Amino acid sequence: MEMIKLTIDNKTVEVQKGASILDAAKTVGINIPTLCYLHLHDLNITNKPAGCRVCVVEVKGRRNLAPACVTECTEGMVVNTHNIRVLNSRKTVLELILSDHPTDCLICSKSGNCDLQTLAQEMGIRQIRYQGEQSHYREDTSPAIIRDVDKCIMCRRCEMMCNDVQTVGVLSAVNRGFMSVVAPAFERNLDHSECTYCGQCVAVCPTGALTEVDHTNKVIRALADPSKTVIVQTAPAVRAALGEEFGLEPGTLVTGKMVSALKGLGFDYVFDTDFAADLTIMEEGTELLDRLSRFMNGDKTVKMPILTSCCPGWVNFFEHQFPDMLDIPSTARSPQQMFGSIAKTYFAEKLGIKRENMVVVSIMPCLAKKYECSREEFKVDGNPDVDFAVSTRELAHLIKQANIDFNGLPEEDFDRPLGESTGASVIFGATGGVIEAATRTAYEVFTGKKLEKVDFEQLRGMEWIRRAEVDFDGTPIKIGIAHGLGNARKLLEEIRDGKADFHAIEIMACPGGCIGGGGQPLHHGDSSILKSRTAALYREDAGKPIRKSHENPFIQKLYEEFLGKPCGHKSHHLLHTHYFDKSNPIEVD
Amino acid sequence: MAKFKIHLLVCGGTGCRASESEALFHNLKATISEKGLENEVQVITTGCFGFCEKGPIVKVMPDNTFYTQVTPADAIEIIEEHVIKGRKVQRLLYENPETKEKVVDSKKMGFYRKQLRIALRNCGFIDPENIDEYIGRDGYMALGKCLTELTPEQVIEIMKKSGLRGRGGGGFPAGLKWEITRASKADQKYVVCNADEGDPGAFMDRSILEGDPHSVIEAMAICGYCIDASKGLVYIRAEYPLAIERLKTAIKQAREYGLLGENVLGTGFSFDIELRYGAGAFVCGEETALIHSMEGLRGEPTVKPPFPSVSGYLGKPTNVNNVETFANVPVIINRGAEWFASIGTEKSRGTKVFALAGKINNVGLIEVPMGITLREVIYEIGGGIKDGKEFKAVQTGGPSGGCLTQRHLDTPIDYDNLIAAGSMMGSGGMIVMDEDDCMVSIAKFYLDFTVEESCGRCAPCRIGNKRLIEILEKICKGEGTMDDLDNLRNLSQVIKDTSLCGLGQTSPNPVLSTMENFYEEYIAHVMDKKCPSGQCKSLLQYIIDAENCVGCTACARNCPVNAIIGERKGVHVIDQAVCIKCGACMEKCKFNAVFIK
Amino acid sequence: MTTIKSLDDLRKIKSSVQSKLALRERSDHPDQLVQVRVAMATCGIASGAKIVMDYMMVELEKRNIESIVTQTGCMGYCYAEPTIEVTVPGKDPIVFGYVDTKKADQIIEKYIKNGELVEGIIPVNYESIDEK
Amino acid sequence: MASINIKLNQEKVSQLQDICKEFNNDKGELINVLHKAQHLFGYLPAEVQEVIAHELKTSAAHVYGVVTFYSFFTMTPKGEHPISICMGTACYVRGAEKVLDEFKRILKVKVGETTPDGKFSLSCLRCVGACGLAPVVMVGEKVFGRVSPDGVKDIIGEYTK
């Protein structure tokens, strides 16, 4: 590789050809500020519109200033990142951005977590010399995401996520000049678009323009209502990320502290979505084996491959974009909904209370879960199986509001019966985890043999699309994995074109899986955080005494006492669902 | 084939068509057939003659008689008097404004005397819809020469030697660009002609496409040969329907002749051209934005490098030149690099086409050798300032350019001198202003344009220009402060320094150059709350002079908002609270009783 | 339309269309050309000016003399019609009277080609034709 | 999630589909397709954009993003007599702004609006290239040159007979 030598702030730097000034500066400890720039190394996601101009630097011999994020280093280049010309320009540009931005920071939901606010603070902006007209847009509230476009700074990160990574295509820059903004088609609300609520736009928004719908107050009110039994479930990925909100290292597992905190908040029962994940494996695994054996016996009517259905963003995606393939995904509900369904039937019966008097709260790394629990098909007489889905970030707020010193909490265990889970369910939170969990169970059921080594390394990793073959005692089972909806689209198109011969495919809407969900603590562009969270989940799995879903004693008990058998009549009613064609056909008058 | 004794050339440019030159054309034809002269007199629609001020133009050949401001009704007289009786129609001849003499030969008119038409060589001379006429003027010979006698490297060498620089604004050497694109390796490359002329007040490229479309087609093919591209695209403004029609016709004819398509002139070279339409975005004149627009995207510019020569349309190496640049190419090949390089100045060879407009007597399209002075252009070609007013400034380079003043009048015009003087060549708009023009308002006018045309991608251009115009508006309203002037200057500098593309990097130029050259006007607005040119409405009052007012009521009757009170034969008064400052009263007063304070 | 298959084809088309444009090309710089103006008012046409004009146009081209032939109004020499005015570059215009095709031939051969004077020159005392 | 009904008749839809097909349903040709569609409908309502997005297999947001970027495209129907005032520099320095003000005053609409009776719409454009006739006003295809504020009434009068 060719090396380039240059000088940045009087320091000599040697970098590989092709490196940007920004990257080169970093190697010698010079952190040039950025705003629109986003580079998630481990996922190979980049956003470099060079639009904010905050990273401009002076390059000797160049007429104007150069954006460090996209300017390639050249041999002998002399760069100054903070002389008076650069500083004045950077501050002026920042003042301009602030002049078209509301200054209600004190009550902004992004306060303290806003890249723009941080930058203004670091640059010491104390006045905005250039005041003038500000853009005003209607606030758009959907079941999961709020768009407060007045706060949009046109960094285009959300647009990149929605189009390039997720290929959902809901957001686009519209209008031009001062009027330009990122919006759905015809500036309609998100709930009139094909939005999957994956929340990746929220995950990368540097300001308060895109945030989640906040249900914390509803939870507080439910907890305060003596007539309600309030139970909570926590998704696998939450425990690997919540600690970040309290200053802990990314990848710190806080399962026990989280349980303590939830109890401290006043939940009557603290359960685990992991339990429902084990249940999902039972249902989805049975469905897989059923289809697989019929397929291998030459049944031409059976559809292959089977696709996982636990990710609500992914479900929204195929309902909108692949209405012709609604019969391929598993009909199993997601763990969140299975939990809600079991809680408001089996567990409510056990407690002897009416479902109306039970409130099920779920703590999710995900924003699409907010939409999922509001779906009509997951309600009984208008009463939803899951009442509120709150994000990891909202949970942190709840804990802080309850004056709980999170880091000083003791570690506690989940309540039973719906709090017991296996290692298989914990890894649901990482890409490849669901299919690995399913494989552990399916292998034993299919072959009748005990699985000695439960770790399937070939199914793990961060690669966008992974293909693996697992030997089911002589029968090769072909498995596909995709995370990020754009990659899901690629696999689906392969299937549609008859080019794929998978038996089972796992799809997660968010890059990295649930650990990278739209409801997780913000990574601010550091993708190593996602890797740490993933590692934490696999650590938790490895430490579990039981690592196969079908071995969960409480799951076995649930079938004995209540459900009968997997994919049986009752299961079908409570744990399965059907999908809707939500594409936008051309209807003619 | 009929052997015509007389050719009548009728200008079919947009300007003249707006003044009914089409009806004129039909009337001429009708009269000719009425008189049974079809076999002797030919009427031809040509491209723009340039002298738009006096359009529609009719030129009679071979007498070389130049008629101006011809109406459809004049057709009969031209045929009966000139064609049949051989008597020139005196009243339609151009009158020298100084000597009051009638001028017959256009070359003897001040407007044409100093011009040198290279890019416009065929405009107003041939029928742009007839490929034969183009061929008769050496058309496609340059392409033939390149394909049969010269290697691509040799052609590029000629182009480099000629010193031709891009006429679209930047002034990048065309030959060098071709060389770089040639050096980029790819399975497919593209030649793109930028015909998205969006500069307000500029219509050079349109006139070339309307008057001589084949010259552009030929040049694109030559470029294709040089850079190894088989496909050409013309990105043309949808607002140019006539140019589009002419270009389509020309492409069709060239295809029928086999001058476009497979195996051109039996040499094995293949090249064809498609049209892509712009849709009203000035920023698409920037080449990366143009390419995105051709790809069906929002026309937002992106950072260079990569340059289009390396990665352009659909990610392939793409050579983008504008219409005028291309129009020069065939002549350079035919007449040689030395010939071309002998015209103009050392660093700016050849000629430049300007759209001369504003407060000038001879509005029109002119082509002059580089190095000519502004004085020559304004006073000799342009015939001086309209209505005998005082010259104040000339704006070149459109919204990216600046204002030049009295002291720049003797500066030779070329790329570098204009930049040194705080303006730029731009695509060739040249707007003359007189004593009545307020320079703060002019800066505001251009900023208004930039704000509307900014794509919104980068913050300094999107928000900065908006803030600039807000400050200018404040100043024009008399609410400006000295701090505002400092802010204007700092903000302008930052926008130039930090914007992503050429639009933002140059958009503050009108502000900076008017501040540089007319600072006293800014001060007058800010300190004295006065607009010296009487243009800024908020800073002026219409007052009725009691001594002169006779009470005729003309002003009161014509006031659109009934702001004038007064009895018949009594002194009238304007209610300043109601007055909208439209100036109708002043216009209607026959007694000079209304004045501006 | 036929396809142009080679550079030679192109040259052929060029030379065939060039004569059509020649009228315009030449008259764009008339000072360097032989200019013939034929008086074509009623009196001129009656006495055969049209024939003379056609003859001059055809013959001058045939004999490769770069020239332009135009018509003018009555020159005021009705007694001598048809009259033509010939201007050879660098010389004063000369008006010939009683021109027929034979005389026209002489004018071309003797006066235009060799500068020899031909009979029938009308004394130059007229005013410019256009300004009447 | 509410789906959007596209209320176009079959004939219009097929016409749109034909336009898209003419360009091989290539989304790179979006701007050419939009030009043709606007020519057909006079403007580009949301429904039309949705059909185009569907045919070209791109998102409606993208189509809308493009439509709103280019000033030539409009989502509101033009008046029966669209009036455009040239705001090119040549026209501006020769008083186009005053002419525009007069149109606004008489028609009681702003730039970009259509009169309530649908008769006139008012817009500005940049240089029609008839700078010799500045200031220039276009009504439909007809060009009016050297327009003074006084003459505005007459121009409107021509179309209100």
C-alpha cells in the first residue's frame, strides 16, 4: 500500500493513500469536529455528504477551506485545523446552523445527548450573530417515531439509513435551499408511509429531529394505579446496553441490576422476554421442522425457506415491500407478543385477575415494538396483549426519575414463572442468534441426538449476509442470515428469483440485530459499541446452565399445563399470527 | 433545383420570435408566392443575429441589406419595393444614433464592427434546420479530418495548443480535460454537453443551439473520438423549447446522413447523442449536480474529487463541456490551433460570447475577441447607455460575478483580469447599470436568486445566503446598522470559504464587489437612511410640491390606493401612511409637482 | 436522405450545396467581389433586363468569377435600358447601357477579366441608386 | 397503517404507464418521465407521482424529492392563462419588479398562486432570452415585451373579455 506523508498542525503524519484528512488527523491525536459525518466502521456504513462544513480545515495552496471528512490526503499536504480563519469559519457555520434551529435545549428530549449541543458547547458559541427566519414544520407523531423537523440540520444521516442501508425509501430530502428538509413523500406523516419503524433514523439523528414516542409517563401512571397489576418483560439486548446510560463501559452486562431497578420502580412482576424467546423457538422450530420434513418428502406445496418473524421492523418491511411472499415467513408471533399473550391468559388466570386489570410493559431495544403492540390483531376486545413498549433509553429515564442509583444496585433475579430462560434465548439480541437458538433445538428434535457443541460460530459475526450449512447428522441444512433491511431485500429477491436454496433464514431489521436497535443508547457513530454488546450477549449465553430452549423447565411446564403441544390448536390461537398486504397498489377509480 | 437570386434571412431566435418573426416569415413567403417569385427568392429562418434590441431582423442577400424591427405587416413592402423594384426600404434600415445616417451593411454598424464571430459563425447565416447548409459551410469536415487523418492524441494536442478554455464559467482548459478523460480507463465513457444555461440574463448557449446545432453535435462527436466515448448526452433546459426542437431535428438529420450512429464515415467510429432535460435548477450547471440530475436524482453537487473525468455519469468517466466551448471546436480543427491562439490574450485565447443587456442601447448577443475592453463593448458595440444616462456599473458572471465600475472600463476582458477585478467571466451575462440603479438592491437581487437556487445540501449556502439577504433587506428598509455591514463581510467570506460547490463559493461575490466599489451607497442606506438612486421604496417619500401643484387631480385619480387627498384646484397632499410608493402620481403629474425625498 | 459513407461522400455533398450558399457567402464581403447591378424597374424589364441578369449570373459562375449579381431600381437611364452597373474591386463603378447577352459577354471577357473598356459606357453623373 | 388510494382513472393510469414504458421503466429517466407526465396533466399531483414511483420501482419519497427540487415541476394546477414575469437580470434592471407588483396588486395573488376563478396563475421565471424586449411577460405562449406597470391592466384585459 502506498503511503502518503503530510503535515497537520505542524505534526508529520504518514497515512495510507486514500485516507482522509480527518482520519489522518486522528492518528496523531487531532480530533477535528464533525457533525453530518458518520462512519460505522464495523458495519461499513458511511454518510459523508460534506454538508455541515463543520470539519473544514485550511490546506496550504487551496483557495477555499476543505472539508476534512472527504478530502483525501496528498503527498506533502500542509493542513491547519485550528488557525483563526478555520476557527472563525467553523464557528460562523455553526452559528448559521443554530440560527435555523430552535433553542429550546432545556426541554428537548435530546438534551444532553445531542451532537449539535455538544459541538456548540465545545466551540464556545455564546451568541448567534446571524439571526433570521427559522423553518417551521408540522410535528409528525406516529405510533413509534416523532419527527420534529424544525430541529433537522440536513445531515442526511436518516436519509442514508432509510434508503441506502434499509432500502425502505420513506425519507428523502425534499424542496431545496433554505426550504429543504428530510421528509416522507408529499410531507405526509410517517404513519401514511411505508415506514417500518425500524428506528435506524432515530439511532443516527444527531439532534432532536427524530426521537421515539415516549411512553414513560404512561408507565408511571400505570404503576401508580392500585387496580392494575403491572408486569414487565425485558428484551435480551437491553441488558447489554442499559449500563451505557449510567456511564458503564459498553458491553457491561447489567441483567441483575436491571431487575433490581425494575423492582424498585414498582413493577409487580419482573419477567424476561427471553422466556418468550424460548417459546418462540418451540413454535418456530416446530414449524420449521414440519415444513422441512414435508419438503424433504417431496411435498410440492410447501414453501421453502422459512423466514424468522420475531423482528417487527422486518415484518412491516415484507408486508409493504414483498406482499407476494407473505406465505414464506414463519407465522410465529414475536417474543414480545408471545409474552403478552401468555401473560394475559395463562399468567392472568394463575393470578386470577382479568386481562383488563393487567398492564404488560415491555422494555425493548426497538421502536418498531411500539407499533407492533398496537396492531389490532394483538388485541382482545380492544385490550392489547402488550400495553406499552418502552425503549432502553426510556427505561434509563424512568430509573433516573425514580432517584435510583443504578450502579449501586444489587443484582436480583427475574420472577417466575415467566422470567426463566436459557442461553439460547439471550442471543436473540444479536444477528444470527435466533437461527442459532433454533438450530440447537431443531438439531436435537430432527436427529433425535444430543447436541454436544452448542456454539455455532459459523452463524455469528457482523457480515451483512451470511450463508452457512449445518450438518443435521448427514442432512445438510442451509441457513441464511441477513441484518439490515437492504440485505434482507437482497436475500428475498434471490428467493423470488429462485436463485436461493436455503432451508431457513434469519432476518433482523437493524444492523447488528437488536443490540443495534433504534431504542438503544445512542452510539454516536462508534460502531465498536455494537460489537461489545454482541460479545456481552454471547458471554451471558455461555454462562447459562441451560442453553437450549426446549430444555427450559418452565416452557415444558407451560406446554403441559396450558398450551398442549407446539403448533397445536391453542398455540396457533395465542402464539401465531397472519400477515397483511400493505403494499400500495394502484387503485383505479 | 431552383437557383435563387435573392435570399431573405429571417431571424428565428427566441427574442425575434417573441416579436412575431414567425408571422413575418409566413407573410414573406405568402407575398412571394403571390408575386410568383418562388423560384427566385428564398426565405430562410436562421438563428440569432445578435442584435436583439432591434429585432426582428431580416437580412437581404446578396444586397447585404440589414433590416431592423420588421413587423409582419412590412413583408409586402420588402417584397414589392426591395425584391421587385430593387429599392431599399429606408424606414426599416438601422439608423446610426449619432450621425442619424441610415446603415445598409450590418458590418458597418457599431454593433457589429468590433465583433468577431467564431462560435456564432453560422448564427444568422444558415438555416439551422438544414444540415446541407451546415455542410456547405465546412460542416462535419473537422470530424472527417479527425477520423481519417488524426489520432485522438493529435486532436487533443491541437485542442491544447489552441488554448481553448471552458466557456461555462470555470475556464478550465478544454484540451486538458479531454486528455484526463481519455486517460481514465473504462468500458464506457460519456461526452456531456452542458446546455443548462441558468444564469439570469444570459442566452448565449441557447442562441448557438437555435442557430447552429450541428456545430455542437460535430464537436461532441470529435470529443467522443478523442476520449473514446460512443455516447453523448446533451443536458438542456426544458425552458428552451425552440433549441430542443432544433437540436432534435439536427440529431435526426445527422443520423440520417450517418454522421451519428454506427461506423461514421466508414471509419469504424460510432457515436450517438441523446437529450436529457433540465427542469429549472441553476445549480445543475455545476457538473456533478448536472450528472446527478441526468441520473434522475436531485441535482445536488457532490465533492470533487472524484472529478467527472474519472467518475461521472453512472460512475463512468465523463467529459462535460458547455455549448459555447463545443461550438468553437470544429473551427479550431479546420483552421488550426495557431489561428485560434492568435486571437485573444495570452491566457485567454479566442473569443467570448456575451449577452449584453440592461441599461444599454444595443441589447443583444455579441461575440468579441478576448482582450477587448469593457469600454469598447459598452460604448461601441452597445451604443452607450440608454437615454443618455450616466454609466454606473457592469455586472459580469451573473450571480457568481461582481460589478465592475468606471475604473475597470479599460481593463481588457479575459478570465484572469475579471477575477482580479473582483468579478468573473461566468457564462457570459453582461448587464449594464446606470445612475438609477441602487447597488444594494442589485446585490439583493442576485442574492435572492442564489437563495432560491441553493440546493440546500451544505449549511453555509443554505442558511448563510438566507442570512445575507435578510441583512440586505434590512439595509434596504433603512434598518441596517454598521454592525450589519461587518457581519455581511464576515459572512460573505465564510460562505465563500466553506461552501461545497461553485454556487456557494461565489454567491457572495455580488455583495463583496458592491461593498468594495460602492461602499458609500451602503453607508448612505445605513447612516443617512437614504437610497441615493431612489430605488429602495422604504427609504423614499413621494411629496407634492405645493408651489407647483395646480390641483388638476390627475395624481389623485391615478393613485391605486387613494392616498392622495385634495380639492380640485387646491393643493394635493400624499398620505404617507397609505402610499405604496408606486410612483404613478409622479408619472402622471404634468406640472413636475411630485418629487422624491 | 442517403447515408454519407466516407469523407469523399461528405466532400461531394459539400461542393454540391456550396453553390446554394455561395450567394450568401459572397455577399457577406461584397467589397472584394465583382458586383453587377442590373436595373430592374419596369422599363428595364420591358427591354430585356431579366434575360441579361440571368445571363450574367449563370455566366459569371461558369467562368469562375467570384461575383454577386443584384437588381436595383431604375437608374434613370431609361433611354439606354437595359443598363447594368459593374463594380470591380478597387475601381469606380461603371454603368453600361443597351446591354444584351452579347454585350454582357463582352463586358465579362473584356472589362471584368482584363480591365478593357467596352462600348456603351454611360457617363457617370448619376447619384447613388439606393438613396432615391 | 393507512394505504393511499390513488384516484386516477384507468385511462390516465395507462397513459402514465405508457410514458414510463417509453423510458424502459428506468428510474434514471425519472426527470424525462416527469416532464412528459406534467405535459399530460398540466401538473404533478401526488397520485401521478405515486404511479410513476410504482412503475419505475423507486420510492414515492424519492420522486417527491425530485419534483420539489426542480422549479419547472409543479404540484398545483396552473391557471387557464399562466402569467410568467421574467425576472432575469436584464428585465429586473428595466423594472420587472414593478410590473410584477402590479400583477400581484390587480390579480390579488402572490407568486405561485392561482386566482380563485382559476383564470390566472402568477409565476416568475429566469430569462426567456428576449432581453431586447425587457421587461418581458409571458401569458401562456405569448410574449409581451417592454411591459410597463401601466400596461399590465391591458394585458389582463386581453384575457378577461
